[in-house]
Amino acid sequence: MERLKVNLCGIPLDNPLIPASGTFGFGYEFAELYDINQLGTFSFKGTTREQRFGNPTPRIAECPGGMINAVGLQNPGVEKVISEELPRLKAVFHKPVMANVSGFSVREYAETCALLDREEQVGWLEVNISCPNVHGGGMSFGTDPASAAEVTRAVKNVTTKPVIMKLSPNVTDITAMAKACEDAGADGISLINTLQGMRISLLTRKPILANTMGGVSGPCVFPIALRMVYQVCRAVRIPVIGMGGISSAEDVLEMMMAGATAVEIGAANLRDPLACVRILDRLPQVMDQYGIGTLKELK
């Protein structure tokens, strides 16, 4: 549908809906439920240089209006993603896919991105410097502008595809982080990742998560995400992907009114595997309701 089309870093999307990394696996799992080619694209499971088992269980805790997770970047490692996961994905998804990359050193980020950059089906590299659920990596680069810029430059030096830096909300000034990435050559920004939180069991008197703390996501974080996306869109000139608590067509439009070029949908997929396709089906109706002809008007 022409009115839903957007352009993300030079690559056209049929619509702005992108399932977020960590909530959509490698895509083919959801392809058993519906035709995932209906989506704009999706960001596949966070990938590191080496295989990771992730954090010990329990990894999930409920909270009002959302959830807390501490999965810990469980994944098979980049070589198996390339040799096993991408071929399986290619059989069911016929669009460019977004590769989400995490690391524990600047060199590791660069090596992993360089390998994924060679893959034909990879359209964008989403570089996650914002994961709060691992020790010594991810968010340690995402809370300091100089470190974020260093990762951005290292990845840009070894890749040819658009690099989108995924930012943490657990900072004092989100615009400083975004501008540092832009100045270092980033092609786009995505935000927000989860906020840090925890729950304590009244029965055991101990933290519910084995990792003690985890990332809060779900509808409860939407107002915070919207505010940060609004701020970043006015601080940088590169495209911004908005995410954080989006669970309806109305949320999509609100996030795009804040300035986002596209949106990622995360926790909603865990509650309802059909969330993205339901939102997509309803989006034109809500646009009609509010007199919006095309999504490009919102920019």
C-alpha cells in the first residue's frame, strides 16, 4: 500500500513496522504463523562474535504494564547465524533483513559486523550498544559518547551497508549519545532499548531474576521512549527508528509524529505473536480516522 511506504537509510520499506531484535527470533519461527513478508523488515536476534548461552534462569519477571528480561544475548554466534540461520530465513523472507549485533570490545563489534556486511540478505546493521543484561559489554559502550563514537567509527570502517546505532535510555543526555554516533558516521539511530529494573519475591525475599536486574519493556515505557525519540529527532539529521512499548496502530502514529522514520515493536510480540500483523491491518483505518493520507506527511 503506497500510503504506508517509508525509506530507511536509502532502502525502501513497504511499511514502517519492524519487529525488534530479541522478540522475533530469526523470523522463520513467526513465518509458521503468517507471511512475514507483510512487514517492513525485522531485526533478528542479537548476534555476537562467539556463541553465548545467556544468563541463568529465571530470566523473565512480570511487572505492571510490561515485563523485565535478562536473557543475556543468547545466540549461536555469528558464524552459525551466517551458515545456518540466514539460509533458513531466506526460504521464507524475501526482503532485506536488519542484523542486530552486540559485542564486548570494539574489535568484536567490528569483526562481527564485517562478516554480516558480506551477506546479501542483510540490508542494515543495527549495532546494539545498549544491552543492560550482560556484564562488561553492550551498555558499557552506550553510556559514554566517546565510547559510542569509537564503536561507530570501527564498524563504519569495515562495512558498506547502513549502520544504525541502538541507544540505551539509561543515560543522562540521550541527545549527546545520538550526536556522538552521528558525528562518527552512523547512518541512523534506533532507540530506546530497555530501562533497567528489578523485582523482589515476597516469598523468597530475593530478586526474582537470577541476574538480579534486567531490562524493563512493554507499554509502561512508551511515554519515556516517545520523549527520547522526540529529543533525538530534533538533535540529529539522520533517520531515527523509534521503539519502546509500542503496542497499537495509534502508538505507531504517535511515534512517527515525534519524528521517527520507522518503528520497532518488541514486547508486544511476546504477548501476542500476531501483534505486528494486527497493528499493520489496523494502521490504514487509524490513519483515515485522523485524516492522515500518507505516513510521509508525518515527517
